[in-house]
Amino acid sequence: MVLEPRAVSIQLDKRKYGLMVAPIHDPQLMESAEFIIAVKARMPLDELRRLFTQQTKVASVEKIRELISLQLPGIPLTPLPVAPRQLPYHAGYTYYQLDKTSAAWAMLTHSSGFAFHVAAAFDDLELQFWAIRS
């Protein structure tokens, strides 16, 4: 029997205009996993923690442009006080959990993937996207 790792790194593909896309290759993850985004930028962590949630929109690939143009909220990001223990530790990162209980989560049901839009310019921005199987 082969054990699958609980934490799965999901590739983020950078696009134009602050857009990043994370394709969903395993639909089972949508049902059974929590999704975490790890963020690092050249600024104080408390400032990053506050600004990133204000400047970032998360939605399905299919709906992100509509949400941006209509200035609608996407899937809420909940700041986590510490890194989830299932993830490898990286200094200087702040962590957010995508809110699967939000009404916006439903847009991902038949989606080809997640889309992230970061409106502001963060110096040396680095993002990691993770699924943690429950």
C-alpha cells in the first residue's frame, strides 16, 4: 500500500495583470482537502497579513474576470496564526486558509481550477498553494 502525502503542493501558473491560475488535477481534493496559500513579500509580516487579504481575490478560473470587473468579493481568505503542521516550514511566510463554507466556494464545483488576482504590487512576492487532505 502506498501512502499519499497529506499536503499536496499545487502548481501556480503566473499570467498577466497579477493573475495566477492553479489547475485542479484531482477533483477529490475539492471535497476532502483544506486549501492553504502561503505568502511571502519584502515587507513586515503584520503589514503583509493585513494588505494581502485586502488586495487579493480568489475565484474559479471561469469567474475571476467577472469578479474583478464588477468588484465583487471572491472566496474569503482567513489568516492563520501559524503554519499548518502538515506543511514544510518556510521562514517569513504568512498563511491563509480558503473559506470552503463561503457561498463563493460553489463556483469551484465544475471549475477547471482556482484563479488568484493580486491587485497591488508586493516586492518580491512569492506564493505557494497547498491542499491538505483531511
